[in-house]
Amino acid sequence: MRLSWKTVVAWIITLILLASVLLRADTTDVLDKALSPNIWYLIIAIIISFCSLIVKVIRWILLDPKLNKISVKDGTAYYTIAMYFSMLTIFKAGDAVKVVLLVTREKISSGIAIMSVITDRILETFAVVFMSFFGLMYYSEKAGVIPIKTDWILAMMAFILVLTCLTIINSEKFLPLVNRLDPFLNRFIAKFSSNSNGVNFEQVTIEFGKAFRSYLKRSKILLLTVFLSFLAWVLFSLQFVFIAAAYNLDLELNNLSDWYIIFFIVSTAALISQLPISIGGIGSRDYAYILLLEGLGYATVAVTTITLVQTFVGIIIPSVIGGFFVSSFLTTNSHDSKEEENDELVSEPIDT
């Protein structure tokens, strides 16, 4: 597989960010500390990380009735495969892979598949923005200064969320533009697909908007998926707390406001990782963690260790697991489709 120059540049940036993270502390001290955790706390952190992933999978398969047939097991495989492919590029390529898996393996229409992936991303970002905004005042009060332009990032993400939702709700108004772009989009898809029939983007757009509006009207599902979004990030924050405990870092969680500060740190680092700077947000996320924790007076070696360990536990391990699923969930698609075509040819009556 030939790597594009963009991917090579992204990997170089990621390595530079990781090197700068390690250079902020003594690399030897960080490695020594990373290799001497409280193993039980670390195991609990890994279990919580897996629970957070399961919550996200359940949220995803609730977004449309057509997705309800997907088992949590398969959904988890799809999610980790998406994380694996997002680790390979500077953009969230895994989202496109999830669409492909829904269309080819689950026989779900493209419009609904795209809606589920984008809505899942909207819910994820909404929970992160809300938690970061809510904890901002508590962090600023305790730290005295915010080392990252969090308010600017929050405003940008909130604007993108609102604009995206309005665009999806009124997607039919963009049909003239979609029709104009149809030849270009089909030529683009032809580079990555052997399907010569092309894609009816007008139909996809109509189905996409209809599915999203249907989701918004299902009030119980809407509230449940929003709740699951917050629950997933609370679990992810709890995982961070246990990783800190594994390395004897006292986060001073004496009252509720201290927990809000942890939510702020975790969610702000997640927002930073969404920016197309590095591969899978690695490096940029860690740098955000370190700056925010240093702002509270924590030692650089300690915060560098726990942030790198959390990246390994929460991002790299699930992505590697997804890489193992690729061979069984993606490479069999073409074989399965050929078998289906052959079955159709055999069963089709011959005109005489």
C-alpha cells in the first residue's frame, strides 16, 4: 500500500509532537514511571475504557431502527475498525469505513448509514463541548489562567455543530448543488470502488435528511442517546482518574467542582484531538493534557506519564484490536458480494 504525501506529513507531525511531549520531561523518568504502575488500578482503567467503548456502540446502533439488528459484538468490531483506519490518516477516515461496513455487510442504505455516522459524531462532539464549557469556569478559577484558547475552540465547535444540524435538517434545499456535484463525486468514488453503477446522490441526500429528522422526532431515543454520550465521556474521565491513581498522582477530587475540572481537562483534550493536526489526535491530545494539568501545578513527569498511558489504553489498544478485525470484516466483503451475484445468476430464469 503506497502512502500519500499527506499521510507521511501527518506522521512526521505526530512524531514531532510526541517528541516535544517527551522533551518537556526527562524521557528516562517518564519510561521508568510508566513501567511501575499499580497493576490493579491499571486493569480497572482498561475495563472502564472497554465499557466506554460499549456505551458508544450501543448509542450508535440506537440511532435508526435499521441499525437495531446489529449486535453489540459486531458494532464493537465496526467501531474499533474505524478507530484503526482513523489512526492511519490525519482525518477521521474511520467514519467512511463505518459507512462502507453498514452498506456492504448490513445491507443498510447509504443515506441511513451516513446519517448514523454523522449523527454519532455530532452527539460525541456535543457532549464534549458541553462538558468542556461547563467545567471551564471551575478550571479557570482554580488555575487562574487557561493555557489553551478553550473559549475560541468551544465557540468554533458549537458553531460547526449548529451549522451541521441545520444543514442536515434542510438537506433537500441543497439538492441542486448535489446534482451539480454528482459527476465529480462519482468520479471520486470510482477511484476507491469497483462499483461501476455509480451512486445516486440525490436519493442519498433525501434519505439522509429524512432519517435524521426521524431520529429527532423519536424523543425517547434522542434523550437516551444524548445521555449515553455523556455517560461515555464520564467513563472516559473515570478511566483517566484510575490511570492517575495507578501512578500515585493525587488529583485532589475533594468535591464536585474538582470532578468538573477533570471533565473539562478530558473533554478539552478531546476537542484538540479533533483538529486535523496529527494521526488519530496523538500528540496534540497529549500536549493539551500536559498543559492543562501543569496549569494546576502537577509535576511534568507525572502528567506526561499518565497522558501517554491513557493514549495507549484508550486509543492505541482499541485501534490495534480493530486492525485484527479488518481481515475478517472487510476483506470478505468482495468475496461475499461475488457469491451473491453468482447466486442471483443461478436462480435467474433463462428466457427461451
